[in-house]
Amino acid sequence: MNRGRAIDHSWFSNRNRLIFAAIVFLLAYFLFDGPFGYSSICTKCGKRRYSRDWAVPFTPMKLATIHAETDTPLSVTLTQKAIVSQHSHEWLFIHGSGHGITCAIGSGSSLMGVTNQRVADTIALLHDRGKIEFRDRLVTGVLDPKSSSLYRVATGFPPPITISDAELNNWIDQQSQYIEDLRRVQ
């Protein structure tokens, strides 16, 4: 029974047009534009942060940003050994994509040594054995985008935990020379 109103059986009624337009808009947004996702590294402690910026499609107008922080092997070592104290993170962009950008690479990409367990083990060993000056030099170097690759290579093969003090001092001298040799080549 109709009760006096005409029923619109057309697919493109006003309501259906609106729903269809919304679906097409959302599909276009998620397939072609989407949120901008990126990661960053703290240059003080090596912690990593993943972020997602949600924006109005096809515009630079940001609606919201969501962050999630994760520890890296280096950040765990630096905090557990109290090598770094409480601080405000200084985030350095690593890479990202989305919202019309296919691939964005930042200077933080050179700090990937913070994810290497060997680097963290080397710094922990130096800390535990009281080699604070060289430990601090390595921490500073690994967290500096200009020199990180040099220090990552130098710390990539840590000495064994059972190394004697004399052997450790010799290893430190060798690594220091190796870093200086690499610097001269650059």
C-alpha cells in the first residue's frame, strides 16, 4: 500500500547519490591519497616513533596525527644503563609515504644503526667495563646523521664479553683508528 507517496525505485535517487558519492570519495582517498605515514628516530636516545597524519583528501589541511613509539636495541641499552636521562625527544625524520607522496626519505635514515643489536651490545660492554669516554664517543657518533654510518661499521663487530682489559684497550685503539681512516676517505 502506497498511502499517497510515490516510491522512487531509481538507483540514483538523492539519497543513493549521496551514499554513492561518499563511497567513491572514500575509495579514492584510501586508494590514491591516504594518510601520510612516517617514522622518526630520537637523536638523543635512539627511540623510534611511527606516525600517521590524517588530512583532508587532496589538500594539505591536517585533521589528526597519531604517534606510536617503540624501543630500539640502542634505546633499551641507553635507558637501562642510565646513559641518557629523562629528556624531550628530538625526532629526526627517517622515511614516509602517503597523501600523494610515494617515497620521502629524510636524514634520519642514516641512523638505522640504532636497530642493530651489535651496536647496543658494544655500547653496553664499554659501559660495563668503564670505558666511558669511548662509549660516549660511539653513542654521539651513532646518533649523528653525519657520522652514523662510520660508527655503525666500527661497532658492528663487538669484542667478546670475556675480553681482557688490555685486549679491550687494543680493540678501542683499532676502532678509533678505523673511524679516523674512514673519515679521511670521505
